[in-house]
Amino acid sequence: MQEKLVEHWLTNVNELTYQVPFCEVLVAMGYDVIHVSTHGRGEHGKDIVARNPKGRLQTFQLKGGDITLSEWRSIRGEVEELVQLPVRVPGISESEPHTPFLVTNGEIRGDAIESIVRYRTRWSKDGSPRLRIISRRTLLRHFLNAQGSFMPTELVEFRRFVELFVADFTDRLPREKFAGLLEELVRSMHTNTPRRTQRALAGLSIVAGYIAEQYERASNHIGAAEAWTICACVLLGEVERQSLAAELYKPVLDLVGLALDRNLRALKQEMFAKPHFGEPKFGLADSFVYGARTSITFGWLAADAHRQWQLGNHLADNAKVIRVMKREAGGIMFAGEIDWPSMLLLATYLERVMDSREGEAVLERWVRLILGANQGGQEGLPSPYWTHERVIEWTHGMLPPRDAENFAGHTYTLLSALDMLVRRMRRQYVAHCWPEASRLQQCDFKPDELSAYFQWSVDKGEVTTTISPREASWSKWREGTARIDANQIPKALLRHPEWLAPYLMTYPHRANRTMSALADALFGRRAVELLNVKSVNSSPTMHSTSVTPATDLAKRGAAKRRRSKE
Amino acid sequence: MLPDFPGIKRVLMEQMAHAIQTRAASGSLLNSVKTHRLHEGDRNVVVREDGSRQVISFNSPLSAEVSVSMSEMRKDGPDASIRAVRRAGDALAEAMSKRMMETISEAAESVGNVVAADGKPFSLDLYADGLETMDLSFDASGNWTPPTLLMHPDLAARAHAAFESEPSDSPASQRIKAIISRKLEEHRAREARRTLVD
């Protein structure tokens, strides 16, 4: 049954969307993936460059579907480049020989077989390396071997996997269910050697990819982005829990990052091409969800920008993004405190690409929203635990009365927003808001274990409900917001700040006061002192890193070869 | 196994669980108290204005056990389960009220908000003594929200009679009016302190 599911998935993927899962397969097989082409066909016909476990260089060109004679004729030029041209990746000598592989998730059909054999022989006679072919059967076997024991076998988990596998991929990703599945799978991970750990992490990513890739195939870019982010967060949870060394998990994490970035790029491309944010399916009902879609999309656009800046990449399309935001801003509607990460990321994004006033205006709007929702006996704002879907269902009478909850008088995010305004020296505004704000009880959740930050739901942890003092001190507040205790933040997140923005967008209920402060320090570039920083096993930077995944992969590969030679 | 309907039964169980909770809340003192749901964690820490903290652990949940016998089920059908739901709700209501009284008494003892009647009968003076020890609630217009009095039904009847029979210009009544007026000023002073200072 499992094999049938994977085979069905493999039959329906395209060459772009199975690229990252195939890389994870290579990692699980002990390969060192050096380069992955992220924008269309790779240079010199090489989509993937990797070293096999024996250190030999291999290159891969991925194709989707059956290769017939006519298809072969149309791709032959690219395959010729794959075979005949040297590898051109930083850190690898062009004179180093490589073994080229043509990979397809389909079959080689009819006269294509003979033609490929003839050209392969001719190229070999000309001194080029011999072309190898990996078609569906072999590819399926590689996937099944690489996923290892990660396909769920217990009935409950298998049912959950199948439900996710056959979901409506144009709908929102059921994040709690997907996270729950991956968390359960990782709990069953038994690894007693570094190699097994790395293989297990790759196997987990492959299984996650069976779901994530289908959202991508449906052009549900944010669904796919959330799925890949959840996969990354489950990995980071294990990194935190086991204090895993970077060389064990970073190859897998970087590949997941490539998949995330590809989907966020696709989101932007689609957004630039569309004159509006409407979706035609069940069009008459679209007005009920347009506002939530706008808020989510704005948040992810900002998250993508912050992630790229953390990776040291330059963004050339901010003006286009701002134009679209200005066009759509009037349609934004907030479901509840679940929208806080969107607003936090948007505020810090606008601050950076426009000016501080724009960012502060977003924060002020958020503060007014919460205070307004709690005035005059109103119901309050739904907590961050209420997803957009749930709020929309509730608002329009689609949930039973027993699901009702009382939100009045409580808030999870108001203090985080006020903290940001305090850091921006907006004393007059904060003073104006304080009488109303102090009447609300401030809630904040912290899990007992730092690794649990990466879990969707946590049993062991503390909800603090604070009845604010009537009188607040500006100087003490300023002092308090200028510091973050590193012992309260997962080290994995401090080591990989490029994942913070997608993490907050996907796990909005984790944007507590500490996490919001960290985000403001990193993205708002506010001067914040990180306390207990010696406990963090990396440079305690609050600023952007300067390494891109591809460069990092090449450098790491070169370092590994140097070590093996030594 | 014999033919079953777990899909329908699951929905009915959810509805009955909700009905038990509703009945328990409406039958207990907690009915007058707003609730707030906590979605995660195993404890709640309440931090008060004065900085004091109270930890409320979730490791001793209240529960009620009910059963429906096969003979009841055969004889009465769904009514058997509905009666069980009512029994569970009533049992939980009693347990919740008891827990609430214990918690309030503990809290009152810890801050000294206790007035000992020393065996004296209920009177407005005794009531006024109680009002002296507490912060009173007022709405935005300054109207007093009287506290909820919890007492035995027999005492409640006597207390009600005492309130009804007391003339509005009696010393006790005047004392209560003075207390309320003073507490209102204290409340206004406290509210005026909702400021951001240096």
C-alpha cells in the first residue's frame, strides 16, 4: 500500500517539484549535494551536482514524464551539455571528471531507447563520460529505500498520512494535522550513529515532501511554503533536543530551504501577474475570505523578504511588492491575534523599504484593533490559537455553539506590539494607550523545553496571565525591551535566524513576547542585548548572515574533501 | 463485532460532553464568572498588579463518573444517556463550587480579607464590616456592582429579610452608603493612576 502511494506520487510529480525530494534521497544515500539549480535548467545542463559516498563527482539532469523519441530529440541538446561540458561550480575544478545521470520519473519509450544508446555510445567514443539513466522503477526503489522507516505504519498515523495525501491541495494546509504527523514520525526515529541520524532526517523530509510537493503542484504556494516550514521546524526541534551538529542536519535543512524559497518566489511571480487577489473557485463566496487571504499574503511577502535578507541576499522587487500592497491594503481583514506575525513582519518590512512611520502605523493599527475589540462589552479578539479558517467559520455560523470561546479582557499580543513602539520611542502614543491597555489581562505561553517551541501543541508549559499594574514606568519598560534572554530561545533558531520569519507565519501561536522581541531585534534591527549569549554555540549575531545555501553547500563540500584528503 | 455507528456516536459524545460542561457551569458558582480557555501547557501562573504570583496547576482536574446500565439502555433508550448527562453535570457543578469556595477562602485568608462573625446573626453592620475589607467594583459611570454573597439558603432568607427591613436612614444603611462613596473615590484614584510615568 505504501509503495502504491509513493508510486502514485512519483508518477504525478514534475521535474521541478521532485528536485528537492530527490536531493534528500541522495543525502539519505550518503551523497554530499554540492549544488542545486534553483532557477530552471542548471548551467551546462546540470540540475544537481553531488559527490557519491566514495567522493566521486556525479551530475544529474531531471526530467518529468515519459521520454519518447520526439521528447528525446527536444531535450538531446541539454543532455549533451550534461555529458560533454565540465562542472562549473565554485570550489570544483573544471578538469575533474564526473558521471552524468539522466533522471526521469517516467519511462524511456519506444525508439527513444535505441537513439539514447546510440548517442551515449558516440559521446563515450568522443571521450565524454558515459551517460547513466535512472527511470521510474529505479527512482521509486531509491525513494522507498531512502524514506526508510519513515512511512507511517501504525494504523492511526497511516490514516492521517493518507488523509493528508488525498486532501484538497487548493485548500489551506491542515497545519496541525501535518505537524502532528511529522512530530509522531520523528518520535519513532531511532538513531545511534551520525550517519543514521542524517539518513533519518533526510527520510523524514522525503515523506514530508510527498505532501508538500502536491501543494506546490496545485500552485498553492503558501500551502507548500507552510508544509516545508513545518518540515524544517520538526527538524530544528530534533536539532534542539539532541544538540545535533550542523554537518548532520544542515544538508537536509538547506534543501528544505530551497523548496521553501522556490515556492515563495512563485508566490511573488503570481502576485505580480494578477490584477487582484481574487480566486475564482466558488467565486461568489470569495468575499468572505478575501480579507484573510490579503493578511496572510502580506505576511508571507514580508517573511520572504526578511528571510532573504537574513541569508544575505539582495531584493530587487520591493517597489513592485509595495505597489501591490498599496493596491490591496484596503481589503485586509484581521481574523484575530493569529494575524500578529503578519503585522509584525509587515511593520518591520515597511520600515526597511519605506520609512519608520509606515512601520509604526501598522503597529498602531494593531494596538487600536485589540483595544477596540475589548471596549464597551465587546467580545475581544480571537486568540492566536484560532486559525483563519476557524474564525471565518465561526463568524458565519458554520460552527456549533459548543465551540464558542470568550476572548474579552485577554490578549496575547498587545504587549508585544507596545514593546515595539517603546523601542521606537513612541512614548506619547504608548502613554495614550496605556489606560485602556492596562485593563486587559496579558497572556503569554512558554513551553518548559525549548525544543517544544517547534511543536504544534505542547502539554508541558506555562501560560502566564498578567494583570498589568495600573502605573507603568517608561524607563523600566525601555530597559526591559532592550534585552532578550538567550536561554529562553531555542539555540537552533538563533543559529538559523533565516527560519524565524517563516516559522512565525506558520506557527503564529508561537509569536509570544520573547519571540516577537527576537523578531524585532533581527528584522527591525533594533539594538537589543542578547543575554547569556555564551550558551549559544555560534556567533551571537543579530544581523543578516552573508552565506547563501548554494555557496554554503559548495564551500562545505570543498572543506569535506580537504578533510578526507588530510 | 455487531454493526456500530462510531461516526455518529463521536458527534453525539462531543455534544454530550458540551452539555455536561454547560450544565456544570450553570449549576455552579462559576456561572457568574467569565471563563477564558487555555489551549496549551499544564499550568497557569497569574501575576497580579502587586507582582505576586499564583500558580494554578492542571494536574488535579475535576471529574465525574456516570454509568448507564444495559437494562436502562434497553428500557429507556437515549433518555438513559440524557439522564446520565444531567447527573454528571450536577456532580461536576457541586465539585466546581466546592473547589471555588476552597480557592476563594484560601485567597482571602492569605491577604487577611476575613471578617469573623463570632457567632453573631447576620446584620447590615456585619455586611458593612465585610465591605470595608475589599476593593469594590464600579462601572464606567461610577455605579456600584454589589458583590455576590454566598451563603446557606436558611441564612440567605434571614439576610434578605435583614436587607428589606432596614430603613434607608438607619445608622447601618448610612454607614454602607459612606463606605460605597469612599470606595468610589478610592476606585477613581486607582483608575486615575493608569498612566505611563517616568
